[in-house]
Amino acid sequence: MKLQFNRTFSLFAALVLVHLLFFLGSQINTPAPLTDSEDYLNASRNLYQKGVLYCGDLSDPIVEEQYTRRPPLYPLFIGIGALTGSDFPLFILQILVSILSILLVYRIFLSGEPEQMHTLGMLLLLATPAQFIYANRIMAEIPFQLILILMAWSVYKFFQVQHDQTVRRDRFIWLFNLFLTLGMATKPVLFPFALFTILLTLFLFLRTRNRTFILAVILPVLWISLYSLWNFNRTGSAQYSSIQTANMVNYNLRYFIMGQEGSEAAAMEVDRLYLNCESETSYKEKNSCLDQGVKEVILKEPVKYGLFHLKGTVRYFLDPGRFDMVTFFNLKESDSPGFLQAINEDGIGGAFRFLKQQGWSMVIILGLISLFKLVKITGFMLYLFRGKEALQFRIFLGFLIGYLALVTGPLGASRFLLPVELLIIGGAVKGWAPHLLWSRTAR
């Protein structure tokens, strides 16, 4: 027991130390700014100073899509920095949020498990630099990660106590819907997932006649209704977030055409679509025009687009995060296009040519991270399909992670995986556990 405590304490101390090292690095060498960070900062300033949720500069001509580009929760969260005049307390708070997420995953997957599993979990975590990078960046990934883990925790507890008559399970239904609502208020990617959850809740109510399912789901329904109504009053469109349309045009459509006809043809098609829709009289009609334009291109070659989208979904799990490290550590970029453009334009060959330009040290680091990504994903798949416990929880994890991978598609990159990467690590350790424990028994 003492040895177990000492090892666990040492792993926890190492975890805190790594977070602090990345924090000190960000304070000494300020990371390169990100476009998304500027959106959040603008939204936060406008909220606190003007009482308006708007991601642009209010002194410039108004662009309707900037009203709904980012939901309000993270801009409110980073107001800590605006109120104190420094990002220092914000990053400290995000580090604490990151550590809390790790501890929750530990409680779900590793509490009471043998020491080899703790060591493997720590090794896989250390091979996830994005965890420590985004704890020190003005980005919503770390708070969103905690919310998703709390959603998973509430599902885990709901099924864990199903045979314990002394525990009220209904509270976990309320907690899940609360965390789901907070998640939608942080990142719009969770909005379609919430719609499916509402339908599933109706099915569960009809099956169990437990009124708590219906009462608790009022939380996300109320949020969706009020937020959409607010957006309609501000823009004339009840669209949940403009980021969805922007991504479909600027990434899904652009990269799909790039892979078929090259970057010049892709740029011309995107410009043509924007120009064609600019003549629409209202913001709502403009969005409908853009959405319809993307659908028309996709439906011309649905099989090719499906394969293209599938490649992005796979990349979602395997991207080593070169962009994260280059921007965080202010590393010198090559003059070539970015990795996403290289791989979408020239496929695997373009990816290899791009990596050769990064220098051998970067290639080795990215290669090691990619290797550990494979270990994570393989272990997680073993956990999903070979686990002997908590079938409902494993189904939920598989659906949540699969959903995020599918909707991310062509945007598949390291930071989009980060919100669920700790859950993947926890499942991976469980998946590899029989091999770890068998090897110890064999010795």
C-alpha cells in the first residue's frame, strides 16, 4: 500500500510539474497568436464592456456571422483575464481544470487498479503534448474537455449504482443534461449530439416511464430554444452557430475540390460560391445559399466525398499535432503550405514531402507521438470490444467519440481530438491491462 501511494503521488507530482513547465515556457516565450483566440478575446471584451456577444470589432461594419460564431460560456470564462488585466490567473485556472479532468478520468478507469496501469496511463498522457499546450492557450478545448468528461462520469455513475438502492440514480440524469447544456454553450459541435440525445431521452422515458428523463431534458431543450431565439432576434436567422456553415465552405468544400482539381480550382469555387450568395437579401438566405451550394457539389460525387470525409475522420485520431507545437513554441515554419493543405492536395505523398521540410528532430518527435497515438487508439478499441464490464458506458463512449470524429471530418487534427483524448487514454489503459497484468504474472 505504501509503495502504491508513493508511486501514485510521484505520478501526480510529475503531472503538476509538466503543467508548470509548459506554463513557464508560455510566460517566457509568448506563443504565436491563433485566429480562434482572437475570436474568443473579442467576444469576451464585447460581452463585459458592451453587453454584446460578438466575435469581431464593433467599431468596424457589422458582420452578422460574428454574432453567433462562438457561444458565450468560454468568453465569459476568459473574462477573468480581462477583469484582472492579465492572462496569468486564466492559465492557472485552466491548468487546474486540466488536472481535474485527468483526476476524473483516473477515478473512472484506474482507481484501485495495479500500478502498471497507472504508469502506462501517465506515459500515454506525457505523449499528449496538446493537453499541456492548450492549458496555456486562450482556446476552449480544456474547459470543453472537462465538460465532456463530466458527461461521461455522470453516465458511468448512473450505470455503476444501478443495483444500489441507497443511491438516487435520477440525480445523474439531471447532471448529464446540465453538462450537455454547458457543453453546447461552450462549443457548437455538441449541438447536433444534443438533438440525438433528446430523441433518445424520449425513447428511454417511453421504455421506463421514469419522468426524470423528460424533466431533465428540459435543460438542453430550453437552452437551444432560448439561444436560437436570441440569435434570430440579432441576425434574422435561428442558426445555432455560423461556424458550421463557415467550416463546410472553407474546409469541407475547399479541401474536397483541392484533392480533385488542385488548390487554384478550390479557391475559385469557394470565391464563386461566396460571390453568388452575397447577392441574397438576408443573412438567413445567404446561409441557405451557402449550405445549398456545398450540398450540390457533394451530391455530384457522393462516393468520392464520403471517402474524402472518411480520411479526415481517420486523421482526427492520428494527427500528431505539429501545428500545436510550432505555434506554441514559436518554431520557425517552412515556406510550404500547412499540413492539412499538403495532405488534402497531394495525399500521402504530399504529407511525406511536407514532413521532410520540417527537419529531422521534428520528424522524430512527431513520429513518436504518432506511435503513441496508435497505442492509444488500439487499446481503446480493445476496451470497447473486449471489455467485460459497463457495456452501456462503453457504448456511450464509442458513440460520443465516433460522433465527434465524424462531424469533424476534413478538419481532423490534434486539437479537435483533445476534448476526448483523456477518455481514450483511460479506455486504452483498460484495453491493454490484460496484457500488462499477464506479463507480470508470467514473470
